[in-house]
Amino acid sequence: MNTTLLSKDTRPPAGRAPAGSPAEPRVRKGVRAVAGQTALYVLLAVVALAVLLPFLWMLISSVKDDRDVFTVPIQWIPEEFQWDNFTSIWTRVPFAAYLGNSFFLSIVITFLQVLTGSFAAYGFAKMRFPGRDVLFTGYIATIAVPWQAYMVPQYVIMQKLGLVNSYTSLVLLQAFGAFGVFLMRQFYLTIPDEISEAARLDGLSEYGIWARIVLPLSKPALASLALLTFVNTWNDYMGPFIYLTDNRLWTVQLGLRAFIGQYDAESAMIMTGSVLSVVPVLAVFLLGQRYFVRGIATTGVKG
């Protein structure tokens, strides 16, 4: 009778590379990559939570009673939600008028900055004329000059023109921005010059090239500039504080500051007003987030 010798199975378990094989370093490298990526996600989650924590506290405090806002330790879940805070604040101050004024200024200034910034950027990026680069460098250098350095001369000019206590002064001062020109020019540089040259050969004017070819290709950059301008204008406090003295013209930032001075003991109502002032900016950012990220990511990458 033949005897069959059964050798011990020395094959490695499924999914595991045998020791000393060329695949073993790759497996270890993959495990380390997964572990590093997991640690990165955990770190980002902790940082995001730390950034959002003040906003969460403000949101929760807006539906608390005044005596429960600054309790120690923090009461994250109120015993009783004061939802009427969001209805009574409209009767305390003309909050709806403040929001409307902020919307008006933000929309007008955003439209003008996008219009003038994209138009000027086209000239600096796609047109050739003597002194173009020197002029662009000098214009962009104004970003380094702090606003406080020319704040008084600007006010004197607006006062001489009789534009103080009107939206016209704020619109004229903020309708042009060097940062917008820089952002749009960097994006325009990613558009091949052959497209503009072909359009010129077809008889299209520079205005036509800008409006019919360049602008449609620049939607991400336009959205990024519009979002940044809208947020900056909405959150602007010093500009309206200096030029607007009539209560009917106040923006939401001035109205909220006046509300804090008048009702400084009502902490919950102050948090309610702060939440209402943040909601429009948050909504605009969420709606334009996809274009904003794409515009920032592609700006400056010349293709």
C-alpha cells in the first residue's frame, strides 16, 4: 500500500503577502497610508469642531433665557427653548430695514466690483500696451497700503462732494478693488491666448471677446470674487459707521451694535441678532461653495 505524505500547508492567509516577497513592502506602505489618512481626517475633524464651537454656542444661546447664556459650565441644551426671541427682535429695532440696507449695498457693490475687476483684468491679461506690467504692479501695490492711511482724505473728498450720509459714497469707494483685478487676471492667464487671437481674426472686438468668450469661461473666478466681495461688504462696519449717520440708512452691523448698546443686559437677544446677521452670509457661501472652491483652486495655475 502506497503511503502518501501530507506536507503542512505553509501558504500565507488570503490577502497577506508572504514574508520576504516583493509585495510585502507595498502592503506595509498601504497600511501606513491608510493610518496616516485616518489620523489626518481625525485632526481635521477636531480643528473643524474647534472653529465651529463659538458659532454653535451663539446659535444655542439665541434660544436661551438671558440668565442661562453665561452659565458655568456651559449649558449646551437649554431647559426651555425661547423661540420667541426670533420674533420679538423684529419689534425691538427695525432689524428688517437694516437687513434690507445691507442686502442693497452688498449686491450693488458686488456687481460693480465683479464688473470693473473682470474688465480691468482683461486689459492687463489679454491686451498689450506700453507700460502694462508697470501699471499693473503699481495698482496691485495699493493692496499693501492700509485703509487707515487714506481714510481721512477719502472722507474729506466725499464731504466736499456732498456725498456723506448716502450710499453713493460707499458705492463709489468700494466699486473698484485691486484684489479683484489681481484675482481675475490670474484666472484669465489660464485661458489660452489662441482663443482671443482667433476671435480677433473673425472680426470680434475686444469688448466682444471679453463679454462673449472670456466671461463665460471665467464663471468659477467670477463666483469667487462675488462671494468674497459680498461677505466683505456685508461684514463691513467701519465704512458705514463713518459715512452713514441717518438711522434709516444703517446696515445690519451698525444696527446690531446699536442694539447691543441699548439692550446690553439682554444677552440672549444679542445672540439672536448675531445669528440673523450671519444667516445670509452662510446661505450665500453654501450656494456658491462649489464655484468658489473651483475658482480659488484654478486661479494662478497657468495652463
